[in-house]
Amino acid sequence: MPESALADEVGSLAFLLAVQHEITRPELRFYHRLPQVMFMSSASPVVLCTYHYDATDRLADCSPAGQGSARFFYQQNRLATQIQGQIQHTLLRTDEYLLAHLSVENNQNDCLLLATDQQQSVIAAQGLAFAYTPYGHRYPSGPASLPGFTGQRLDPITGHYLLGNGYRAFNPVLMRFNSPDSLSPFGEGGLNAYAYCEEDPVNRVDPGGHLPTFLVSILKKASSVKKRLG
């Protein structure tokens, strides 16, 4: 199903549209803010989802076609709670680690303890187990409400990680961002404006979609080894 998307001037996802339903391979195209949407076909487009952002450029809510709007709430610039209709999903965490996922529906609570790797990717959750490619494609896909690669929310409509709380869409299948880094090519974003983690996704993380950093756990281990040797 070819798809077309519209993004604003900083690469935030604005609209996702399906154009032809008889073809099954998805293709996404992202544009900076334009007065019109560029369609891949002359057929009438179908809006699959609409995304809205708050004044700080964070994803505030999304409205999938035929479903209720999902609202997002943040704590210390990280996603904390998602509410869609009568269902509320909350992530319980420390400053460094994801601990559990709490779902509340009709006053019924369901809490899943989360197991994560050194990148904070969720690899297990009470009866569920996940594996990831180096660039974050998850198998099996699992519940959309569970965090995925590096602890980020996987957008169920696009299959992308909207890093930086919606700032840039990262495609784990294509292993690249869909929009260029505003700090590239001559700034800290590097020469390749679409590269993820400077093409080193094993040792680096990029939760903000801007500047990759080395894993904290690796630095701590290196510091511990240095102290023992010293």
C-alpha cells in the first residue's frame, strides 16, 4: 500500500495517507512544510492518521482513522502516559531504566514488568519475548503500547520510531531517518543528514533524533575496568 506523508519544517510527521490499496509494499515520502500534500497517485487519498504537536514541538496527540484520538503526556521530556478512549498506558521508570508498563481500562489494572537490555530496548515482558535487528526492527511486533527499541514508542501507523517526542521519524527497516537533520551537513549532525547514530546503532543511542550519544552503561563499565587496572 503506497503511502505518502507530510512533515513540517523540522521533520515532524503531520499526515499519513494511503493512496492505492491494492499494492502491499509501503513507501513513505516525507516533505518539509508545504501548502499542499504531494500524492503518489491521481486516486483520491485516504487519511490514515493525523498528528498534532504542542507549543514545545512535542507530539501531543494522534488521530488514527476510525479510532479515538490518542493523547500523550511527558515527564522530564520523556513519554510517561498515553490515553486513548478509556484506556490509559503509563510507563514506570527510574532516571535510567524502564521498570514496568501499567494499563488501566474500566478501573481494571494490568501491570507488566519489563526486562531491558543495555540500550533500554524492551526484550521481555511477562510471557512475551522480543528480538531486534541492530537498527531496531522488532520481532515479533508485540503490543503497540509497549516501548520498543531503546525504550522508544513505536508508532503503530507508520512502524517508525518518532524520536525526540515526535521530532523526527526513524525507519528501522530502511535504517535511516525520513527527514534530514537540521544540524547537517556542516554542524554537529554530520555529513550524512539521514544517518542514525552515525551508523553505529550498537554502541550509540539517539532518543532525541538529533545527536547520538554513547551508551551510559558502556562508559560506566569502561570506568570500572579502568579503576580496577589503575
